[in-house]
Amino acid sequence: MAQQFVNSRLHPGMVFVFIKPTCPYCREAQKILCQLPFKQGLLEFVNITASNDIYAVQDYLQQLTEEARTIAQVFMGNGYINGCSHLIIMQENGELLKWLADMGALQ
């Protein structure tokens, strides 16, 4: 069930961020990404609390990424960015805009 919940949302050419609405790191990741001029439909925030089993979703994300089971988890196109801290680093060094432009996600 958790695997289907996650995999059904991952698509090449899109940015998906798995979040919990109460998480401050998730809110920061949302803030960063919502300031960018995404083409319509290419940015999606997935609230894992909508799943029947939040812990299974986090366990699967950890298995999928071979990283921590923390949230936010950011996927861009066919790549995995990690969490909010990495997103901030990418934003600060200009890599975020380059990555998004290269994948054609920006207007």
C-alpha cells in the first residue's frame, strides 16, 4: 500500500515533495518551491498524512532513497534531492534553478 501511494505519484518531468503539514522543514521546502515559476501541473506536494499508514510510507521512502525516513522528501524528474536542507543548499548555490530549467519545469 505504501509503495503504491509513493510510486503512483512519481513521474519524470515533475517535482514531488512528500510532506506532513505540521512539519517546519516541509513548510520551508514548500515556501522555497512555491516562489519559483513552475509550469502548471509540474509541482506537487504530497501530504503523507492522507495515507492509511504514515509510518509505512516513511519506511518505503527510506528504502527507496537509501536515506533517512524524515520528511520532506524532494524528487525532481528522475532524481532524488533529499530533504529541505539540500533544497536550501541548491537554492543558495544556483543549482536548484539550473536543475529545474534543465528538466523544463519552469515557465
